[in-house]
Amino acid sequence: MTRVLLVRHGETNENVQGIVQGQLDTLLNAVGVQQAQRTGTALQVEPVTRIISSPLQRTKDTAQHIASYHDIPVETDARLMERCFGVLQGQVYRGPAQKPEDTEGMEPSAAMRARLASFWDDLVADVRVSSPRVVVLVSHGGALSTLVNQVLLPRGDVVLHHDLEPTRFWNCSITDIHLRADEPGRLVRWADTAHLEEATHVVNVDEAEPAPRHA
């Protein structure tokens, strides 16, 4: 069995201020650095064989804290980047969670789904012909939500463990997917923040509302 751990980056000042980040290259704040450190500590016991991050700094810095406990480099893949929100980026946002598709400069939702599906398909093709691994993906709230809620669950690539309910992807949360050959993966842990002790569940304006549980 291969495990894929989905980790959202640590907190940023923009998260706290309700500013749309999208593909702006923002930095972790002091809380975010502490969250990333605690995530690294929590994952030090895992036999991590690969860490793949979005190329944006907030994700790379989070990934480096995880990598500090493992003798492997952090890879980057642009397909794990957050959605580009066009003219909304850098602005305080108080509109609907599902942003209008005609927003100037915003990446179409279909294009975002396609790049995340492409990434996942390439990853699964690799891990299913390799020895069992623990792969860590470090990405963004909106990107992880799209990957899980709009790609993996609707396509049947993964199924939810019976007692899980979808939530937002909180800063430095850990989501655990178990992959076995020739059967759907099983999502057994969703956006877990128990390792953060006093986790701050800041609502991310880049992320849409959590999807209802899929059948």
C-alpha cells in the first residue's frame, strides 16, 4: 500500500486578513511557521519517500520543514499551485465562496480540474508500479479542495472512510489517502489538525465551501 498525505501550507497574514492570495507568492506568518514546524515533527516518524510541493513560497517553506526530518529533496510541480483568481488577487474578499467564472483573469474551473487530474494521474501511474511509499503533497486550500471534491471523489478514484465528513482544508492539516493496486483509494483522514495543538481554523477565502459527503 502507498499512502499519499495531502498537506496545506501554514498560515499567512493574508489568510487572517481575508485577502485572496491565489498565485501571489505570499509568506508564512509566525503562526504559519510554527504550524509547519509542528507538521514536520508530526510526520518525522513516517517513512516519507517523496515530497512534492507547489512552487509558491508558502508551500515550499512548509514542505522544507517536513523535509528537514527526511533525507530527500523537495520537488515542485506547478500543477499543485493555487487557482489564479485574476483581479481578485491581493484584495480583501467578502463575496460568495464560489467566485463568478467570468472574473477577469481568473483560471477557468475546468482548466484547474484538468491540471490537478493530470498531476494525480501521473502520480498514481508512478506509485502503483513502485514499492510501497509515503508521498507528501504540499499545496493550497482551494487546490486541495478541487483535487478531492471535484476530481478524486466524483471520478471514483478514492472513496471516503465511512465515518468521515468533508471539511475545509485547514492550514497545515493532514489528509491521508491509502492507495492499493487495482482498486479505488481510501480517504481515511480528512484535514486533521490534532498535531497543531491549538490549531487556528482560519476560513480561507480562496477555498469554496466544503462539498457534501459523496455517496
